[in-house]
Amino acid sequence: MFRKLVLLGLLLRAGSLFAQDTMRFRDDEKFRNLVYNNARAEMEQGGMKGFRELWAQAVNVVPSQKVTVKYERAKARKPMTAVEVAKQLNDQVFVIWKFFRKTDKNIEGISISATAFPVNEEGTMVTNHHVFEVLFKKTPGFYEMDSTLFLSDVNGNVFSIDKVLSYDENADLALFTIKNNHGVKIHPITLGNEAPVGAPVYLLSNPEGFPYYFSAGLVARNARYEEFGANTERMDITADYAIGSSGGPIVNEFGGLVGVVSSTHSIFSSQRQDLQMVVKQTIPVRSIYSIMTK
């Protein structure tokens, strides 16, 4: 009887471990091909807006206007481990891709452009202003090979950008909606409170060539740059990121949003030859609240 109980306990423990092992070794080439094929099919069915159509809508959006958006505040809960945070973000983070059309000099294809995340199940998304900057210019400035921007989730499902709701250049934020033509379940990120210096932070983003890259660090500094106008607060963090991470969500140990990736500042030696440090400048969550209302 004792032997049977021991075996049952081992089986239950193994099942629990396997159930937790949801992260897999990524095949980036397979993922890219899946997204490309899904995007190509969506375009052929007329389910995606092109650059000019997106620009025609976005160029008329009033800058820094406060818009009504459904979202949830993070609730008190037990702190998660880094592994648990990574698993949760895995379903919440989206890739923003650029689709290139075939020209005489270029083949058709896609490339990672940035990162975005949803704040509600309806598909209201957040990214950086500079990701969509070309859409806000008074005259379109697209290259011949540019076709459109679109999104995908971790499973390769693709989503067309529907419309830009609001943006703030100083805060480097843009709110937009997506078309969920296939009824895919969207997992939103809850919005948290501002993080003090020394607080742990976590980030999942899409640095160029390395989609769904998880990093962790601390809040290193909170600073305000009043000479540049309103909403120019920045939260410097030590978690790593790079080109393609723009718009990535920064969360605390409860999974609540505390900031958004924005930019980096490289510090060199006095001769400007040796890189000494890269400051990671992000947007604090207060700037998101400044352009949204329930």
C-alpha cells in the first residue's frame, strides 16, 4: 500500500512539473514563416489595411487627446516568480511586423518592427509614438517597398491595425485598435502603479531577430525632463532591450504594468571611443493614464 502511495505521489508531482513546463525552445524561422503565410492569406482576402489607408486615418487624429478606453487596474495578489511572469507575458505580448512588397530590387517579405500589448480583450493596444511616426506626418513618406504594418501573437495569429485612437509625442505613446477577424482570445495586461527606484521589473519584447526575449532588472532612476514639455517623465531600468523592443510592456512582480519601453542612451568615454554604459529609458505608467479615461 505504501509503495502504491509513493508511486502515485511521484506521478502527481511529475504531472505538475510537466503542466508548468509551458515554455518551449523557439524555432524563429518556423515562427516567421507561419506569420508570413498567415499575413499573405489575410492580405489576399482583403483583411489588412495598407500604409496609405492607415496614414489617411492616423494623420487626422488629434495629438494628446484623452480617449475612453476600457482597462483594468492590477489587483493585490501574491507576488509571482520570474518564471511565472514570463509565462504570463508570453500570451500578452504582440509583435509588430512590417510587410515589404516585391520590387525590382527586393523580394517580398516581413521583418520585426516593434512590440505592442493589449489593455483589454477587445484589442486596444499600446506601442510607442515613434513606431507609428510615419503615419502622423502631413505628407506620406513611404518607401516603394513598404506595404503595411500588422501584428501577430505568440502563436502566429495575425491582426490588421484598425485605427489609431490617440498619441503623445512627448510621452512616446500611441493607442490603437486591431481587427480580430478570427476571434482569437486576447489576454490584456492590467495597469499597475508607478514603480519606485529599486523595484524589480520584468520585460518581454521583440529585439531585432530575437522575438519573445525576456529580461529582468530594477528601476534605476525616475526623472522628469520639464524643458521638453508635459509627459516627459522617464523611468530608467536595468532590464535589457534593443531595437524592436519599442512598445514592450514593463511589469512588476504582480504582473501589473509599470512602464513601456521607449529608447536608449549610450554613454561613451571622454574620447567617445569606448562604450561605458547604456541607459534604458522607459515611459512610466502615469503617462498612459494621461491619455486614457474609462
